[in-house]
Amino acid sequence: MTVDLGARRFVLRREHRHLVAEIETRVHDMRRRTERVTFGAWLAALRVALEEHAAESAESRAALDQLLR
């Protein structure tokens, strides 16, 4: 599973019988750094990134609504 959120890509995959969780930092669609983390750390970082994305989207939507009024 891969989730792209801004400059980060969250990758969760199976390697043999193990789950591998990685967080890639990207700049201009090029991978700069890949960090292998525990599943718990991966899930926590993904949750924070999703919350940030939702807040940005809500702010953008509110600004657009105000502009179109």
C-alpha cells in the first residue's frame, strides 16, 4: 500500500512473511530519503499527515467559499 501526501510517501508492503513500513521524503517527485520504521510509528506519522492534509483542505475550501460569495 502506498499513500502520497505532499512531500511524503508512506509505503507499507510485505517482504517474505514480514510487514515493512517505510516513510519516504520526496522533493520534486524524487525520493530524497527513505526511513524504515515500526508499523506503530508509520501509522502515527500517517495519521498526523492525514490530519494536516484535512486541515489544509478545510482552510482552502473555506477560502474558496468566501471568495465565491
